[in-house]
Amino acid sequence: MIFMMMSAIGLADSGYGKAYAVGGGNIYYTLENNDTEITIRGSDDTVTAVDIPEKIDGVPVTCIGPSAFRFCEALTSVSVPSGVLTIEHSAFYQCRVLALVKLPEGLETIGD
């Protein structure tokens, strides 16, 4: 119960990192490069709509890690902010109903 309460306010630490609430569940992130950047590392498989924020707690989101949304079978839309430069391999693997993805102009790398 403590984990669920902490997840709801974005403070929980899971195997993927800290939680941030989105439509249908949480995304999980880690701080990188001396806590100056955030990488999205995973998500609940129940997420339905994800509007990734430009910053979480003042730290910019710069990367969507490998397999971050893998097997999110309810995921229908994702909006990626302009600060994200890299989307790693298999980030949206097996997201079968994903119909809308908004990508930023400055995106530099999209993996396989």
C-alpha cells in the first residue's frame, strides 16, 4: 500500500526508477549525467495515453530508453517533448494499438 501511495505522487522507486503518473498508469525514469538529464526507462503495461513532460522536478527529459513502452497493449497515443533527443531501440515494441505519436523537431536518433 505504501508503494501505491508513493507511486501516485511520483515518488516511488521501482526497478525502472522513479514513477511519474500518466494516463492509465505510470512511466518510470532515472536521472543521468550527474542528475542533469532524465531517461524514461519503463512504464506500466496499462498506460493508455502518454504526454511526456519536458521536465520532471526541473530536470529535462532527454531520452526514451530501450523497450520503455514494450508490450503496452493499451497505449494509443504518445507525445514526445522537444527536449528529447534520442528514442532507443524497441521503445514502442508490441504497442499494437498505438495510433498517434507526436515527435519533436530536434529529435536526433530513433533506434530500431
